[in-house]
Amino acid sequence: MLRIGSIAGSDVLVSSSWFVVAALIAFIMAPRVEQVEPGLGAAKYLVGFLFAVALYLAILLHEGSHAVVARSFGFRVRSITLHFLGGATSIEGDARRPRQEFWIAVVGPLTSLAVGVAALAVWFLLPDGLLRLVVEGLAGANLIIGVLNLVPGLPLDGGRVLKSAVWALTGRMHTGTIVAAWGGRITAGAVLAVALLAATRGDAVDAVVLALVAAFLWAGANHALTTARVVRTLGEVDVRRLARPVLGVPEDTPLAEALRRAGEYGVHHVVTLRSDGRPTGVVDGRAANAVPEERRPWMATSQVARALTPGLCLPITISGPDLVDALRATPASEYVLLTPEGAVHGVLASDDLAAVLRSGAR
């Protein structure tokens, strides 16, 4: 990935695949450039490449509008990436209300349509030549991008618009996701059918590109379906009941004493506590067992505890999208669950969550 700048405080990255599509665009544009401006020679490919740059700057405006609106709703935007099939904006967390989902999604296609209409208006004012050719290409490409992105199927922006509408009508986010994901599957099937038709006509390049688009749409729709099922299942999880019992000990408690108490109470998880009762770490079982028995009475339990960095302590009320976001943000094997007062309730093991997801999938 090549970083070329930032928008709304987020890195703008260019994938290596962009250079492939830029070269392809330059090759496709070359005959048209030669027709408009004969005698350019190899420079016609440079004109085609510059058109590719202009096109992706317009795509960057599309993605940048997603980022700006997402940040206005308080979401963190990790990055904007330009790649073979266009662009992608990585937003941390999911929308919490249909209105947020709608505006974050719809602003991208609206931006592309606005750029397309503006380019079309300028096209009428320009004399024949290379500049008019480039503006013509930008107008057509942006209008197509805007319209196609409004197709109601995930992972397209139109799919997110459909998701927000179903969500608003039903009050269930995962229902909106499932409906929009099936819209994406249907769209992928339609694109694949067009690709097969192009292949039968001998249009190999069109067939390959359309097949790639169909695969992208199908994969995105399947990912959305999987995520919806995960969110729905985790939304029904009561982490308080799923929590494993835990023993809390002061940080300076000898390791031998902590292990003795854990065995006495029949628990397998030990959490170190500050003097005010706040947790500071979770004892790593392997590290504790690796300490020779004769050293355990002289070693503080905190020395074999894994520090509770931000994200490893979760409230006992967490569920659904919030739980999914927390797991995504800080992947770990164990999380400490805290009561509203800050006391340790227990340990939430990712293995237990995985078991719940597996049972929910059956």
C-alpha cells in the first residue's frame, strides 16, 4: 500500500492493483485519444494514464464523502483505499441508527452523480480536443458509478440504503442486513449472467471484468450475511451468565498463595487487583505453571499476569453490535467483565463465544 495523503484525518492508501487498472485504462483510452488528437505516438498512453488519475480522484471524492459524514456522526475512519474495483472506506464500528446508516451510505453515490453532472455541464462549454475527451469520460464514468452504487444490494452503497430502510421499518438492524445482502447476491448473479453473455459474444475482457465484479459482490454479500448472523446471535447472549468464575487477589499476593486459593475455590482464572479493587491483569496460566514451585512463594502474582490494556475490560451489559465492535477492536482470548461499580464479575472467554456462535449456526 502506498500512502498519498489524508482526508478527514484518515490515511489515503493506493493499492498496487490500482497501477494495473490505470495501465488498462491507458491502453483502452489510447485509440480514442489517437482519434481526437492524431500523431501523439506513445504520448497517447500518457493521456490515458492521466485520465485514470482524474477518474480515481473523483472516486476519492466519493469515498472521502463517506469519511466526512461518518466522522460527523462520531465514527473513527481508519483509512480510504483506492484499488482495482474503485475504493473502500474503512469505518470503525457500525451505525447505531438507520439515519446514520442512510446518510453515510447515500452521500457517496450523490457525490459521484454531482461530479458527473458538473462534468457534463462543462463538456458542453468546451471545444473539441483532449480536454473535452477527458471531461466526457469523467462525466460518463461518474454518472455510471453513482447509478450503479445505488443498486440495492450489499456491499454496494445502495445495499446500505436498503438496509437502513428495512431497519427503520422493522426496528431490527440484522433484518435489514439480511435483506440487503440477498439483494447483493441477486445483483451478483445478474452481473455473472451478463459476463457469461459477453463471453459467448467473444468479449473476453468484458467477461473477465464482469466476472470479477460478480465475485466481489457475492463475497461482500456473503460476508454481510455472516456478520448479521453473528450480531443476531451475540445480541441474545447474556455475557453475565457466560462468564467464567474468577478469583481476585491483590497484585503483591505470592503466586503460590493465589494458585492455592484458586484450587480451593475451584476456579481457573485469577485477576490481580489494585488496592481500590480495580483489576490490573489476568494471570497467564502457562506462565504461572512455568514458574518452579520453589519460586512461587517469593514471586508476586502480578509478575505472571497479562496487563489489562484498553479494550480487555468490558461492561457486563455489553451485547449485540457493541460486543461485536469490542471483539473486532481488541481481539483476545479472554476479557474481564466489570459491574457498573467497576468490580470484577468474571472472565469472558472467546472460546465460549465461539461455541455459542457455532450452536447458533446450527
